Amino acid sequence: MTDHTHDARRHSWVASANDDSDFPVQNLPLGVFAPRGERPRGGVAIGDAILDLPAALQTGLFDGLAQEAAEAAALPGLNRFLDLGAGPRQMLRERLFEILSDEAPAAVRELAPRILHRAADCTLHLPATIGDYTDFNAGIRHATNVGELLRPDTPLPPNYKYVPLAYHGRASSIRPSGTKVHHPSGQRRPAGDSVPSFGPSTSLDYEIELGIWIGPGNPLGEPIPIAEAHAHVAGFCLLNDWSARDIQAWEYQPLGPFLAKSFLTSISPWIITPEALRPFRVPQTPRPEGDPAPLHHLWCEFDQTHGALAVDLEVLLTTKITRARNMPPQRLSLASTRHLYWTFAQMVTHHTTGGCNLMAGDLFASGTISTPEPSGWGSLLELSRGGQTDVHLASGETRRFLEDGDEVIFRARALREGFAPIGFGECRGMVVAGH
């Protein structure tokens, strides 16, 4: 499962990559960036720098399959690269490791002024054109917590443990980390009111999720078997499924989320590849005794033993007051992807069971990830128990839902003893007054 590119003893000649960075030489995530005043193109995060792939190609650093993959990844949208699949992706990873590791020859290091940019001087863009976006609900603890608020006697719907539930979201409003969150308005009907009114949401919330980038697709009408589903996943990111809970409560029956979610979805801009995450593959958490086994089309022994990830997910919050006082961001929760009820392969297979065709650059969301303990609940809806309980901040402020000026920060790390930690970069969003 692992190779020399995962060796924790190896360092990079880019010094910042060796300093507890999210992006050590064992990571090598891909994305789209633009130096100040220049056009977007593909790059690779390494420490606090970005390797400029078009510039590196011009120096002749690549050949063979690695060059083919680098040329695709150098474009201002990575769809073609995502479509190449695991083989070229692995070849590119190995060559990037050679270029950026501490054993790279002096001639390569001397190219630094031509091929490296300070990340702080660059703008990060969406890494691919997103054709379709699907939001799953695989975080069983979140689903249970919310269900207990709405349906105490039957918190989970009867189909939850048989089928990976999902809805099709709006791809056009997905934006990279740092995009401002314009406070949405819409119809809401507060408890006790007989008719709805229109105005700003009073229950704006975040949801911490893992984003799943789709690689090679499938022809219309040809489902992807569960044993082959992993080959169709090209990477991962952090995803904030911003939600206007009061608007959602009024509009979601009978067809599900609509305007309460479509105003913005934020993602971290770097694609963390499956190859980088190999050391952090873990068995799927066993289902509790009495839960049904997945139906045969969603069952694969390899997927059950290698299909989950050990990634810790952190939610932090700053406010106008905490920033004015130079206070650090306050952690609201710490969760783990181990708490997902369905694997990524099961999501891919289920999505195509009826013949739906996936395409390179499609994006899935895992569903909100929470733990059984309140310290790992992944939304304010859970932490405030449906807006009934205050969440206390170190500044003396309280929150039940988000206010203008609040900034939500997601971070994530894959951790395993004996391996270099792999970070995802941040997914940030600050709430500002609506239009």
C-alpha cells in the first residue's frame, strides 16, 4: 500500500515543508493558482510555496507518463488530469517527489526562482470545473442528532442503514476557501407563526464534511461495481455545506434542501490524492450489532478492510470581537472520518446503480461528520440543540447560530504513527451582510 514517497524520514529542500506543514513532500496536493497579476494554472503545494507546473514543464523536468500527467495538471482546470486515473497520477507523484525531496540534485534546486512561488503571493482557484455536485448524508451521528431534534421517537429514517442517502446540490455556487458568505435571505416560518415571512436567515450554520473528487467516469447506463469504485475517486478536500436552517425547515418538504443550501458551498482548494492518503486507509468501522449488512451490490471485502480514512477534522471560529482582541480561533469541535457510516466506494457505486454517469470533476460531499460526544459535533444545529442552548465562547460571547462577522475555519489532518502527517489546508468563510 505504501512506498518510498511515504517515507517519514525524507524531507524537502523547500525548508517550510519540513516545519509541521500541511504540505510536506509526502503530500504533494494539486490545485489551480495564479501569481499576482498572472493567469491561473496548475500547481503543487509544498510547504508555504507552490510549484508552478507549466514553468517546471518548460525546464524539461518531466518525461513519459509523468510528463503526460504534468501537462494535464498544468491546465487552469484539472478535469483532464482527474480523468487520467491512478497510473499517471502515481507516476506524477513519484517524479514530483524526486524533484522536491532533499535528494534532488543541485541543478533542480537552482531552478527554484523559476518554478516556485510564495503561496501568500498567489490566489487559489477552484481546482476543476465541477459538472455535478452530490451531497451524501453518511455521517450517522449527525443524522441521529438532527433526527432526535425533529423526530425523537424515530431519529433515523427506515432506509438510512440500507442505502447511502444523498441529494443533488448546486454546482454553480461552489467556491474556494476565503470566499465571503453573503448572509442569505429567504422564506421562513418561525414557530408560532401561521404564515411565512421573507427576510435574512436567523439560523445560519456550517456543516463540516469531506469532499470527494471524482476521477474517471462511467458511460451512461453502466453502473460502477463496488470492487472497482475506488479507481473512480481522484482525491479529497474539505467542504463547508453552509445551511440556513430556518429557510431549510420551511422549504425542504417534500423535495429536500434547495435555497437553504444553494447560496454557497466552500471547499479547500487543494486536491489531496488517494496516493498521499494510502498510509491512512483503515477498516470501515464495524456496524453496531443488529444493524443490517449492506446489500450485495454495496459489499466488497477489500472496501470494508481498506475503504475508510483516518482523518481528524477541526472546526474553529473567530468573531469581530475575538479578532479585535487578537484572540486565537476557538475550536468548536474535533471529529473524525472514522464516523462515516458508508464508505466512499459505496457512495460511488450507489450513485451509479441506476445507470447515472459520473464525470471527471464531479464532486461528492460526505455529509456532516460528527462524533458520539458533543466535542465532535459538526454543526451549530447540534451544538445548540436546535437553537435552544447557548454555545459559549472564550470572549464571553454566545452563539446559537452564526452572525455577520463570524469566520468559520475548517482544518484536517491525517495521522498515523510512523508516517508524516498529511494536511488538507484550510477551508475558510466569513459571514458578511447580505445584498
